[in-house]
Amino acid sequence: MPDAVPRWKPPRLKSPRTREQAHYTTSRWAAIRRAVIVRDAARCRVCLRAVGGRELHVDHILPLEDGGTDDLANLQVLCREHHGAKTIAEQRRRGFI
């Protein structure tokens, strides 16, 4: 009986989403995030509610995908509700929804 022919498997690549998320695990991002939270006094820029823990999101005003940067002027604190609404609006604009 002949040996089985090995099947070709394409190399596994990290998905673009995984690479994007890796950015948010660096010590550089942690320092930037802390600076934004201090600057904004941990308050959502939309509703001005004090937020913390999982309710506190640091948002890129102009998303990285659209040419935004991690510059402090391009970052803001948002509560979970307003960050979610902004993200949905951006996805609609891009035609993802």
C-alpha cells in the first residue's frame, strides 16, 4: 500500500483583527491610555458621566483605520454606551452593517 500523500495546509497567519488588538496590550498603549483617563478625569466626553472599570473606554476620535493616531489629541474617554454607538455609526459608514 502506498504511503499517504501529505495534504498541503496553508500557513496559519494571525488575522488582521488579532494584530490590531495586539496594539492594545503594549506598555506604550497602557501609558497613553492612563494619560487620556487622567486628562478627561475618567468622564465620558459625550454624557460627562464618571466611568470606571469595564464601562470606561478610550476611543480614537479618528479611527486608526481612517488615518488616526495614538496622539492624545485624537483620543477621548467614552462610556461603554457611547463608544458602542460611535462604533456602530463607523461600521455603517464603512458599509459593514
